[in-house]
Amino acid sequence: MPIAYQLTTEANEIVLRMPRKIVDEEFLNRLLAYLEVETLRRQSQMTAAEAEGLLRDIKQSAWEQVQHLFDPI
């Protein structure tokens, strides 16, 4: 079975390489958003529940700003 991903460190960066076919872009965007919020939570001592609430608020606000683009004509 081939390796699904490769994780390496280069200087001050972590590099993750994986075939495009094993993960869809929407999932990857959600994962990266989670990692960003989790990083901010750790730095601010925010609880996981507070971070999840903040993430929901951000997603709702973003949707409200672009929802008109998806309304039927």
C-alpha cells in the first residue's frame, strides 16, 4: 500500500504532501480553518467550545456576505 502522505519540516515550516485524489479541497479548507482557530485558541487560552463558537460566527458572517451570489435570479 502506497504512503498516503509525507510530512517534513523545512526551516520554520511544516510541509505536508499528499496526492490530490485522497482529499477534497473543501475538507482541506475546513481542516486548515480548524488548525488556524486551534492555534489562536492556544495562544489566547480560549476554550475549545469558545473557539468553535467563534468559528461558527465567522462562517455565518462570511456566508451572509456572499449569499447573494447564490440566490436564483
